Amino acid sequence: MNMGQSINHLSALVLIPVYNGARHLPELIPRCRQFVCNDNLLLVNDGSTDNTLDIMQKERVNYISFPSNRGKGAALKAGFDFAIAHGYRSVLTLDADLQHLPEEIPRFLALDNGNRLVMGTRRIDRSVMPFARWLSNNLTSMMISIFSTQRVRDSQSGYRLIPTSLLRMLPLESIRYDFESEMLLKAGVIGCEIAEAPISTVYEGSHSYINPFKDTMRFIRQIWKRIWV
């Protein structure tokens, strides 16, 4: 695939980390292709044990494949490295379980200026969000808002558009689900503008590999190190 920087420096790479996503990929990939050309779509197979890789190959989608599970953060890092190496202006990340609707991709692309981080923001409401997710999201969002001096309402949303110029600057260390909170915290601390795009809140019919307690504690350790180390 020959992708010149003369084109990509104005484009966003749509990046989807996948772990055991065979159930959703046959629907997800065609829906994404309605809004993004195939060259600008990249999936990262994070050591899936189902037939995720077979579906990626059948669909002829661009992909990176890990032989074993490394964690969501590691999958995202591989995609970020790809985007930087191929000269993309931004990366738009979404999950593979259809909690993030591909039909909302244009909302992010409309806000892409190559400088701001755009967060997909759900309705943070106890009536529509599982309690553990609601509690951990509110806690991390509050801490990130304090440290970045910007209002962040949905820090755990993985539906976000990130400029590659920011990715080049951030020393990201986490490899699991706290990776996304780490990115947001460090982006806010260095003064990156954080904007919001409203997105749907979808939980039905999807399985989450997030452990709200463990990942929140990992994030709190990051805050602790930032204050005292």
C-alpha cells in the first residue's frame, strides 16, 4: 500500500483495536467504510483467540496482528506508530464492539484541525450507564479536569480523535485500559485543547473487558506519581 504524506497529512486514520471481535466485525467494517476509505481504516488484532484475524483477511482490511494478547494500550500504540510513520494528521479511535457507532465518525472529522483532541462524550447518567462504569468515569473525569484545567466529562470514552502532533509529544507508558486516561491527563497538562463531540450511549449486546476498579486504581497511581515523584 503506497500512501504518500501529501495526501495523509490532511487525513485521519480510523483505528480500531480488536480482541475477540469476530461477532461484530462483519457488521462493523462495512458500516465504517460508508464514512472512511479503505486506505484510511486500520484494525489491530490484539491476540484474539476467535476467528477475528480470518475475518480481517476476508474483508481485505488493513490490519496489524499480535500473536498474543498485549492489552488495549499496546494495540493503540501500534496504530499510533503506523499513523505517524505514514504521515496522518490525526487518528480517530473507536471500539470494535459497536458501542461506538460508525455513523458518528463525521462528527469527529468535522472538528479535526490537526491541533485539538476531540472526545466523544456520552450521556453520563446512572440510569443508562452501569454503576461501576459510572463511578469510575466520574472519578477519573474529575481528576483529569482538575489537572488539565479543562472540563472533561467522559474521560473513559475510547471514541476520540487525536492529532499525531500530540502523539509525538506524549510519553505514554500504560498498555491496558488506563492508557486512554493517561493520554488524556498528559494532553491536558501540556495545554492541548480538549473539545467534545456528543455520541450515543450504547451498552446493550456488547461485552466489555474493562475492569473499572483495577483500571481506576492504575490511573490513581499515575496521579500519585505525578504529585509526589
